[in-house]
Amino acid sequence: MAALTSSLDLAEVFSESHKVLSRVLAADFGGLCVSRPGAPGQYDWPMVHEMPPVFFERYPEIADECFVSAAVIQRPNTVLRDSEMMSRQAMRNCAMYAHCREMNMPVERVMSVLLDVGLGWHGGFTLYRESRRSFSDQERAFLQRLTPILARTVRNCRLMEDAVQRATLMDGLFQHGGLESIVLSPPATELMRTPRSTGLLHRWFKGAPCGRLGLPVVLLDALERLVRAETLGLCAQDVLMFRRPERSLKVTFLALPLQQGRRPWALLLQEVSHAVSAPGEWRKRLTPREMDVVERVLKGWDNQTIAEDMGSSMNTMKTHLKRIFVKLAVPSRAKLILLAQEQNAERV
């Protein structure tokens, strides 16, 4: 019990536990495998004891003929010995028996249990003996009493690993320069969001219909389509662009690793300015006031917005623009913006 509760690191806790179990149950080899989240047919082997690495490298080749997993999967949380899995003759004729002998790891006796961890995970704990002495009824009963504790330990360790991975991923998302993030667990749970994401949504979707969690319906609908498409194994549009004259909002929908059997999604929000910088040589031809006007025109602002921002009348603003067009030899605002783009490109 002390060994099983000594850590929340799965490899560490079972390494310590096996020192006790191998002595009490007289086992020569032992292994614990745990299914990967979202992939019940694929396994991690966080704890092995004196077993050749090649065993795990070649295991996929014989997985379909593994008599141990085929037996315990039918009776989860029940300890089984090899004699309860198949006859001695059938065991000697199976691929796994031959595979182990080829690796100089002769296996004559086996005792194993499938640990039903819950939350979409399961694990397999197996002990092996080189000698032909069977695991006794007493030894089987001992491991059976430990089975609920083993399952609970695997569950707790997996939950801790899951939380650490999630925190690392979220930290990476939230610290990515220029991005705001909202993480959801569809259909109606918000896991977290960056501080400035709410203000960004308010600026872009003010007055737009909102649904669950106060999020714009257009984003919730897009997320629903993506979740449905993933379930069906299909592709769907995972980037939305919202445009204004002076800037755009890019919303990227990112599927995250499964968390407790459910897949969270991150909405990555990136605001991009369309502003074109004024070429430096224009300052020699325009007054400081006219340069102020040009910089606002290059941001895509209209005359009314520029006038209000600069505290000028519309007539004064139009006069500034006429003088700017004459000095730079352009006929319109569009040509002014195009000229700035061209001259910036030439400098690059």
C-alpha cells in the first residue's frame, strides 16, 4: 500500500510496487500496460521489470495471438492464471510462447488482470514465471484483493498526467504571441480563456446574436459543424476570417488531445491590421498635419472618423486631402494606398 501510494508518476509508483509484488508472488518478470487516451487498442508500457525491450518492440506482431489479453479482456478486474486461459498444450503451441523463448525469456506460467480504470482507459497487469510451478490459489486471491487498488492507482496517475499535459498545452496556447484563446469542451462547457479574448469578441461581434457562454452564434455554429465532421471522419472549414477596412479577425478552431474521454477545442483569435506605413520620404513633401491625415487614410479610416479623431471639420479634412493628392500626384485615396504599398515593397 505504501508503494502504491508513494507517487502520482505511473512508472515510478509501479517500479516500487513491483519490488514488493515480485517477492510476495515469486514472479520473474512483470509488466503494466495502459491504453492511450482515445486509442483503446494502443498501449503505453510505463512499467516493466527485467523484460527485454524487444518484447515490446515486437509485441504488435503477436498482439492478435496473445492468449493473455484475449482471456482477461473477457473478464475485467478478475485475476486469471494461464490454466484458466488455455490448456498447457495450447499454450506451448501459441506464438507468444515461442516469441518469449526466442528472446531467452522462457515463460511457463502467467497471472494477469485487466484493470478497468474508467474514463475510457484500461490497463493490463501481468506477472510471468520461468518455472513450471503454477501460481497458487492463495497468490491469485492476494492479487485479486489488490486489483481495485491497482486500478485506482492507474486512474489517479493517468488523471495527473492528463492534467499536466493539458496545463502545458494551455500554457503554450496562451503565451503564443499575438493570439487570444478560448478553450471549450463541446457542447456547453468553457474550460478557460485568455484575459483579452472577451474584449476582442465584444469589439468584433457587438450586437451580433450570441448563444451559449455568451459566444457569437457564428462561432458556435462553426464549432458544431467541426465536431460533427470529426465524428463522421470528414473535413470541415477550421478557419474563419472576418474583415473590416482597417483590420481582419482570424479565428482558428484547433482540436486538442482528449481529456477524460472528451475532446476540447481551442478558438484561437488573431487580429491583423491592414495599415500600410507611409514612406519616409513623404515627410519631406507633406506638412506634419498632412502626414497625420495620410497615416489615418492608410489605416482605412473614412473622412468622418479622421476628422473626429483629429478634432477637425469635414471641410478642413477635405482640404487636407486635396493638397495631399496634389503633392503626391495621386487622384484618389485608393491610389494613395496603392502608391504607399508599392514604395514599401520597393524598399524590401
